[in-house]
Amino acid sequence: MEQTAVLGKSSSARTGNDRVRVVCALPYALDSAPGQRYRWEQWAPGLRQHGVDIELLPFCTPALEAAREAKRKAAAVFLFMSRWPYWAREFLSARNADAVIVFRNAALAGPPLLELAVVAAGTPLIYDFDDAIYLPPEGGDNLIRRIVRCDWRVGTLCRHASLVSVGNPILEEYAKRFTSRTAVWPTTISMEAYTERPSNSTSCPIIGWTGSRSTAQYFESMLPLLRELRREASFRVLAVGAQFDLSGLEGECVPWTASTEVPTLHRMDIGVMPLPDTPWARGKCALKALQYLAVGIPAVVSDVGVSAQVVPHETCGFVVRTPDQWKRRLLELIGDPTLRRRLGYAGREHVRRSYSAESWTPKIASTLRNLVGKGITSHAC
């Protein structure tokens, strides 16, 4: 039996039932990278409830992930080369699925030969990304990295994919240079997993930041302002996911773990998301802000990219542009616990309505079912 699917026609010959089988190729080990955790890893259970069976296919093994994290380049290259043939065989077997999802640069590096082979086989391909991965990363670049990374692959896959799904309208603007087949699926939060923060009557509020080494530079740039603020108000700092020099401040840096993520956020009274106004930062999906709002704490964010859309100003938190605005809004929140509670409650409801996994998975499932010809009703995304 020929294992192909044509967009808009039924692919029931593949599965023999009304369920849709989709293989999702991911670059990183499961439960390790925020982008894929808050998109496909989080969406998979909800999609299954709506007739879409997602099989997650990560490229990185835990050993390769550890080598990359520790910057052991020789070991990482060896483990990458060892993993690639096995992963390529698994990926190409996905041609027998109803559709294939490719998240970001699923194989970490190289040209999109495997993805184009899937397209050539007639299998619908969904290309999904949540960052401006078509740009060189911030923090320096060189010719070898550009050659290995193959940034041109992003536009190529946009052009050939049956659907390009992105995390925000700014990324969609880029995708529309190559295709009209786009959908904005925001990075979401599971309201079941992100429980509401218990009330905290502490007299010394905690200003919190959560992130990773790749975004640590943004919070680092904010530390001088926090030191100035410390002369005017009493507060503590809690940084999650990276180490910082907190001299002149009271607080601590703690490692990120999946099991402690929500309890650690519960310790915060105010969440901050500083961003520089750069092309790369403008493409971000404001995940940090969503995390803060989801547990019921107000967010103060830089007015960059979609931040103002994710954090409605003076409703769920504050969108700021200048150091003076940062200081004024933080002082306002530090001194007013009633305001913190009001904004935090509104923020949680905002995420529930507009950015929750529970509200978005039915829409995504509907689009995927329509894509392979098993849709019941059309659903605009």
C-alpha cells in the first residue's frame, strides 16, 4: 500500500481509523528545553484527547545534552555523529505517519535534507518555531558556526511546509515572506500544572527572575538598577536557572529543575522580564511573563516584541521602557501588597483565557486534523 498523504484528502488508508498519527521531531532531550516543553511536550496529552496521537522524537540523548551543557566540544561532536544515523532512520520512518512536525532545527545542525525527503514522500510537514531562529544568535558568531547551523534552512522549510506554525505575530511576519500557510500558536501554560501561588504575608517582597544561561545576560544587565533600588526599598532577589553576582543585594540563585519549577515561582512576589530591543529579543514569546502570571504574580516587562500583548499594561503588570519606569513600577509593587494581589489574580485569568494549554490544544488538534483530511469542522487559528 502506498504510504502517502495529500493535503485536503483523507489519509484513512494510513491509520485505518479516525485518529491522526503525528510524529514530532524535537532537537533536545525531553523535559530539558523550555521551548519544546511548553509547546509539543505540553500539548501532546491534550492533543491525544482530541484524536491526535503525538509521538515525540527527540534528537539529543541525555549524554549529548550533558556534553553540550558542559561545553565539552569533542564529546558533543562524537555523540552528535553517533546519534545522527539512528535518528535519521527514525525520522525517515515517520513518512508513514499522517503528518510530521519539525520543531526549530530538529537535528541541531546541517541542511534540511531529511525534512525535504519527508515532503517529497507526500507527507504533510508542519514547521514550528518559537524564536527568531532565522537570525544569528546574540553573543557572537563565526563563519564555521554559520555554515554548520545552516540558517537558510528556516526559509527553505517555510517554503515547502504544508503549514508553518509560530509562537507570535512577529515570527509570522517572517514566515509570510515564503508562504501564506501560517498559523500563530502561542507558547502556552498548563493551568493544571501551574497552580495559584498561596497568599504570602512576608514583609520583604521577593523580586524573581527565571531563565537559563542563554538569557542570563538580560537579567545581569538589570542588577545595577536593582542595587540602586535597594537603597530605597527592602526586597529580596530570587534568580532561577543561572548564577549571578548578587553583591549589594539580598537573595539567592537556585538551579532550575522541572520538579521544583512551580514551587520556586510560588516564592516570588513580583516577576521581571528585562529584554533589550534587538531583532532576536523581539521574536521571543514572553514565556517568563506567562509563567509569572500563571501562578498569580504580577510581571514587570520590557516593552519589546509581544510583551505588551502578553502583559496588558496596568491590568496584569507593567510594561516599561526606561530605567526610571522600571524603578517606579517596582517600587509601586514592593510597597503595595494589595496591588500585587489584584494584578496577579487578573494575570492568572488572562493566561487561562488566552494562553493556556487547555484552551489551545483543541484548536491545534482541529487544525492538524483538517490538514490531513480528518477534520470535522474548520477552526481558524
